[in-house]
Amino acid sequence: MADLIRSSTLLLMLLNPFLLIIYLIDVVQKLDLTQFTRVLVRAGFIAIIVFCLFAVLGDTVFSDVMQAEFASFQIFGGIVFLLIGLQFVFRGPTAIEILRGESEHLAGAIAMPILIGPGTISASVIIGKHHEVVSACGVILAAVVISIVLMIGLKAIHDIVRPKREPLVERYIEIAGRITALFVGTISIEMIMQGVKVWSDKF
């Protein structure tokens, strides 16, 4: 039981709803609570399927299906998040323009790369190695559901507080977005360096 809790906590920390809500701030401001919940639930459903797939198949997805090294995935993922981090630095939380548009297109954009990334996929592979299939999928389901519920709660709080304290909320979002950029940039560089290290060790 303790192992299941630790595994669920690992994935939940990587999904970090308090960080993800900053990524989605333009969506939070654009959609009402019902629309936001609907889109987020669909994105969570996509993420659960992908995470369970990697938990069950593990490294086989990369070595046999994709015929590529996981290090390549780390490097590419690091570059993607580095670009997102740079946009946050120069443009603030509204940097992720892909999340703008009609609501029916948002679920996939939120699922990838907001929920589904190199870190969460790596965690899914690790969870799959440490637990049986049913337990691993249960752990993934619990972590994603908790993250989604917390983000919906944060959206509800935002909708209540913003009309009364809009300047304060906007200032918080701006500061949090800049801090998030530092975090994202640091993690992305670390991912790139880990991928490069794995490749360099082969020569």
C-alpha cells in the first residue's frame, strides 16, 4: 500500500496542478467553469490512456515500436519545454497560444504537452515496472483525477476572487508565470543534458 501511495505521489508531483493552472491561465480566463471542466476531463482521459499504455508496455514502446532511444524523447521534450519557458519569460503566461481557439480543440492541446510530457511518461514507465498492471493503472488514475479535481477547484476560486480583486489576481498570475518560466527552463535543460549524457555514453 505504501508503495502505491509513493508511486501515486510521484506522478501527482509531476502533474503539479498549482503549476499547470498557470500554463492554462488563458483557458481559465476564457472558459466558464462548466466548459473548463468538460475540456479538462477530456484531456485527463487522454492522459490516463497514454500513461497506462506506457506503464504496461514500458521501454518496449521506444525500443520496439518507435525503434528509438528514450534519450531522444528526453532531448526533444526538453527542447519543447525550453521554448515554452522562453516564451513565458518574454511574453508572460499568455505565451501558450496553441491553447487559444475553439473549446473542442483544447482537450488535445492540454493533454499534450501540458499533462503528457517526458517527465510524466517516465514516471508512468517506472510505475509500470514496480506494480502489476491493474495496480499501476489504478495509481495513474488516482493521480490524474486528483490533479484534475484540484485544477477545477482552482478555477472555481479564480472565478470567485477575480471580479473583486482583479488587479491583485493579474499581478499574481504575472509573477507566478515568470517564476514558472525559470522552473520550466531549468527542468528542460536538465532533460536535454540527461538525454545527451545517455547518447554520449554510447560512444
